[in-house]
Amino acid sequence: MQQDEEIEQMRQRKIMEMQAKLQEQQRQAELRRQLDSQKRAILHEILTPEARGRLANIKAAKPQFAEQIELQLIQLAQAGRITSQITDAQLREILNRLVSRKRETKIRRL
């Protein structure tokens, strides 16, 4: 009898742990959705439709690079350094500057 009660208690603890873990995962997923929604709203404000389209194309090809660009643009907007919407031409210029900053790899033959 006592062994059955212990097993039942262990089972109940395990169920409670699993429920807590599931609730935490759901909370984190909701937080990610909220942050993504806020990010999209800010980008919608600071980018013209053409620039948003270009950024979406970049995101399809290079998601990590696009994420970095989005974060930089959001930081600039929050710092008040973006006063008007960024056009497609301006975004291309920003992208060219970022890409040109990358280190060039030179191969020398000995």
C-alpha cells in the first residue's frame, strides 16, 4: 500500500513538472510572438514598402544577415537617428556599406 502511494506521489510530481515546463514553453513562445510583432511594427514605420520587400528577399536568402540588419535599423530608430522612412535606395546603400565592411579573403600562392 505504502509503495503504491509513493509511486502515485512520484507520478503526480512528474505530471506537475511536465505541466510547469509546458507552461514555461508557452510563455516563452508568446513572448517571442509579441517581440516579433513589435519588430514588424517598427520596421513597417521606418521602411518603405519597397525596402521591406528587399529586406524580405534578403531574409529568405540569408536569415541571420537580415536579422542583424533589422536589429540595427530598430536600434537606430529607437535612438532617434532615423527621421524619415528608409527607401529602397537608402537600404541598398546601407547594405553595400555593411557588405564592404566584411573582411576580404586573399589567397596567395607561394
